[in-house]
Amino acid sequence: MAKQPKQFGCCGTIAVLFAAGLVGMCVIGMLLPKPPPRQPAAPPAQVAVPPPAAAGSIEPPAPSRPAKGEEGVLSLAGAGHVFIAVDDDAWDAMIDAENARDVEEIALLMAKGKVIREAVGTRVKVLERRITSTKVRVRDGNNPGAEGWIQYEFVAKP
């Protein structure tokens, strides 16, 4: 009686095909040309390091913006005025209108008393500082004594 050929079954067939595929990929990889050698990387750029502070000095450098309790002036390059929001709700509405360049919305907020307009150069006192905003009290200008929120970069040292 003749011997019957060995059958691999479904899993055995898949294993044989997988092994044959791996061998084929290895042969193709050996036939491909080798990439050219890499050029050495450029040395890292030199970074300027500020000199250490004087011995015993713990004072940080003076900020370019006035701190809480200090006097400042309203400042916006290329503009004659800035807008000040009188409360947190008005702040969000004012910023949205400014970003959308919606002059009508700004006018409506001003008509409702939610936003005031002050000239660049108006003296203010910094009452509170946040990451993107500063609460100020207007010292002179159109609304002396008025308090509100303004973008922190619009308040400069006098």
C-alpha cells in the first residue's frame, strides 16, 4: 500500500505561506542597493547664557509691564484708543467681538455700558493681573474711577 502524502491542514498551509513570504522579503532586501553613508550632523548651535546674578541678589529683572498696585498707561501701537470691559461677562463678549472685528457688537456693548473706550496714554492703576488680562482703574481720561479688564499687553509702564 502506498503512503499517502502528508497534509498540513488550514493552519499548516498558512504557516508555510508565511515562511515563504519572509524568505522572499529577505532575498529582495539583499538585492536592493545599500543607502549611501550618512553625513555627520552639524554641531549644535551655541546658546548665549546670561551671566549669573550678583552674589546675594534675588531680585528678578524688572518686568516690562506694571505690577499689581503700580501705575501704568494704556498703550496700543498704531491705535488711538483701547476698549476696557467692565466685568468678566463683558470681557468674553468684547474679546469675541474684537477677534471677529465686529464694530457693531463693540458699539452695542458700549451702549449697554459693558465696555468703555479710553485713549492711548490714559493713566491707569493695575488692580489685578491674570495670564492674558489686567484689571485697571482709570486715573484720568473719559472715565476716571472706572474699573475694568483689558489685555495685559495694552498696559505699559509710564
